[in-house]
Amino acid sequence: MSDLTIREERYDGPAATALIAEVQAEYVVRYGGPDEAKVDPDEFAPPRGMFLVGYLDDAPVATGGWRLLDDGPKGEVVAELKRMFVVAAHRRRGLSRVMLRALEDTARTAGVRRMILITGIKQPEAMELYRTSDYDVIEGFGHYAGYPDARFFGKVL
């Protein structure tokens, strides 16, 4: 499938920062602006979160992270998936599935019961990834709740 090496790193570390800048630039192309949801790098640090960077031959090519949410239903431990991204030159190779599984596994190990996320209609490949990874459409939440282009997904881990 892939030779992706996944490392836990800080959200504001150099490799993560460079890839997050790429994903934000892609949001500008696709949506006309960057993701405006509030993000604190410390939210992606254990024990309340995690950020992963995937490498091919020591080059950072993929990212993803999760952060705990404090408003899970009935005390359920819920995390939000953020910044799932694979650089364009390495797409269609299964790297996003490898990253998604790693994120789910680390969240599950940390006690997360449900993973939720926001994507958009101009990211059909992302929506297909989540649909084919057993994520269901859920009610809107967070900064983009009510945005007509936003799509919300969730999965019991």
C-alpha cells in the first residue's frame, strides 16, 4: 500500500506548519479563503490531542490531528479530526487512509469514543474517504455549523 512513516509531532512544528500552510492555500483555491475555525496548537498535544505527520523518504507529505471536545453528548469522549491532508503529488496512493487509521488508533488508545469532523462540498475526495471509512453524516457543529458548503461526519471508534 504505502511506505508512509508516521511520526507524532507538534501542530506548530516545522514540518506540520509547512503542510498546514499548503492545506490552507488549497482552501483558498477551493473556497476563496482559509479555514477560519479557531485552532490552538496546544489542543493537539497529548493527553488532549495528537498531531501526526507522514513521511515518504524523509519528506513530509501528509498530516492529520485530533483534539478532544469538551461538549460530547452524555459524557461521551469525542474528538474532532482536523488538518487531514496529503500533498498533491502523492495523492491517490492510499496515504490518507493510512493516516486516518493512525489517527483513529491513537484516539481510541487515548479513550476517544467518537470522532467527528468537518469538510466541504468542494472536497469530494475527502467526503468519499470518510464515507468509505464508515463515517456517517451528522448534525453540524462548531464554526461552520449552518454553512451550506460544509459537511459533517462522525464515527464511533
